Amino acid sequence: MLSKIFTFITTIIFALSIYGAPTLTVGTETSTKLTQTEVVSGKLPIDLQLCEFNKHSEEGFVIPGLYEGFIPQGIFYNEENDIFLISGYYKDKVQPSRVIVVDGEGNFVKSVGCISRKGNKAYGHFGGIAVYKDNVYVATTGVTHVLSLSEIMAAEDDGYVLILEELYTDTTCSYVNVCDGVLYIGEFTDKTADDIKGATNIYTSKWGEKFYSRCNAFILDENGVYGIKADKIDEEGNLTPDFAVTTPFKVQGMTRLNDGSFVFTASSTAITNSRVYKYRDVTKGEADEIIKVNDTEVPLYYCDMFDKTGSYRVPTYLEEITLYKDGSVYIITESAAAPYINQSKNPIDNVLKWDIDAM
């Protein structure tokens, strides 16, 4: 037995040694004129925790802008136009936040900055991104911006587009997604004493499991106000959801698979792999609770321990996730962005295509 253990350890050490450390390269100046430049070259050390994930995933396209200091956050695949949209920002607001367009083949097309409704360049923390018809939804900490997809596609590279509207929910806004005509806007709660103490949306299942965050869902209407049904938005842009679901800690993004499953990405520390959680379609059946939002009763569904169907280890600094046309998903990390590339144990400068159903 001892000899087998010794052989196993020796094999692992040898494998790590032949791979060696990757070469990391980041530009020294930030720029809004982005390129699709690799910043991680060479093989990454083997991570035994990611062996199963690696078997069912593959590298996609290089994330544009990493060399120029762009920090990617959101990703969304728009099947109608066969494009990917990526949202992000710059550290210390040295440059305006941006939206990137990548074609279906993975080639960088353009990036555009945003102009606020007051006529100023937008420097906010651009988080998640999603598309419905001509509406592009971009999450920031306290508000969801609405942009025009046609204006983005018509703009020149390194140009600017106007933020058309600001949408407000009764929760903080960290990520967004659109799945089957439903807009999801979710909040982030860290698993710290301060975040738990400051949480405003706290729920408890009959099993005693506590939830400290939720994701609001809005059934979209192509004739509505920026896709929002008229009776779900007031004159100030405040939204009332059609339903909501509870979410785990540290959620950075979500999507729904073809079978209706809810999938949440959860980030962690620089040296700890992130997690992806999968839950069955909890919206089938009666709601677990009725909550009040803007004096309106809203059904709330719990994604609890008994609904969880998967928990997967994935690379560090995971951000958003999007469903692809073949049923797989694409995920994006900020691990190779300038502020994190030298901290992350597995910096990745590509988006990753993942066959989550195979795990």
C-alpha cells in the first residue's frame, strides 16, 4: 500500500514539473482600444480538483481586452444574431466601462463604451449582461442599464452608445440573464458575518435552511417598456417581479438549462476553486412562500438542499454563465484580468465551453 501511495505522489510531482508555470503577460497601460491578445501562455499546472470539469470542457475564444486592462464580468450568447456580448469595467475607473461584441466564430468584432443619461461617460461596475429583442440589460450594483443592441451593432469600434433607461429592483443587482423570454436579475451575498448581518432578504425553509439572497424574474413582453410588461414597471423605473427564487451565497451569474434546471455560478478566493450549483426546476408546483414587492404579492420558490442536483468545482474567479445553442454552456472568469492574474492559482484567458449535462 505504501509503495502505491509513493508511486502516486511521485507521478503527480512529475506531472506538475513537466507542465511548469505558465507565462503571464499583461499590458502596462489601460486602453479602450481593445485587442484579442493572449495573456496566459503555456500549460497550467494540473489541478486534481478540476479533472472532472476538464474532461467535459474545452477552451473557447480568447477574452478580448485583458492585455489592455479590461476586467470581464458578464457573458451572454445571443442565438438570433450568433454573437457573444461581454460586459466589464476597469480598475479604479481609469477608463469607461464597456460592452464587447464577439462573433459566433469567436472573433473580436468591436467594443463600445457607454454614455449615461446625463451625458457623462459611464464608469460603473458593469456586471452581468443579457439580451431580449433589441434590449441589452447590463447589471451594476444598484441598477440595471438598458442599451440598444442595434445601436451597439451600428457603432464603430471604440465608439460609444447611450444608456437608454435605468431599471431598479428591491434588491441589489449583480447579474442578469434572459432565458426563454424571462429576465432574471439577482443579488450577491457573501458568506461573511457582515454580509449576513446586513442582508435584507432572509428566508427560512421548513427544513431550517436559511437563504440570504434571491433572484427576481420578469416575464418579458416585446411590446412592453424595454421588454418589461407595463404593469410591472412604474414611472420611476421600479420593477415588480412575476416570481423569484432563492439563491446560494456568492452568486455571480445564473442560467437555465433546456430541462428547466437553474444553474448558479459562485466565486471564491484566488486560491480556492469556484463552484457551480444546479437545481431542478423549482417553479413547477406551488410556491414555497408569498412575498410582498411594491405592495404586490409575488411567489417565491426555494432552491434548497433537496432540490440541488449538482455541485461542481470549476476554475477560480468565475463570473457569468450563458446557455449555448447546442445545450452546452459558456463560462467566463476574471482570473486573467490584470488585478488578479498573479493571484489566481489557475488564470485562464479564454472563455470555456462546458458540457454540464455530461457531469
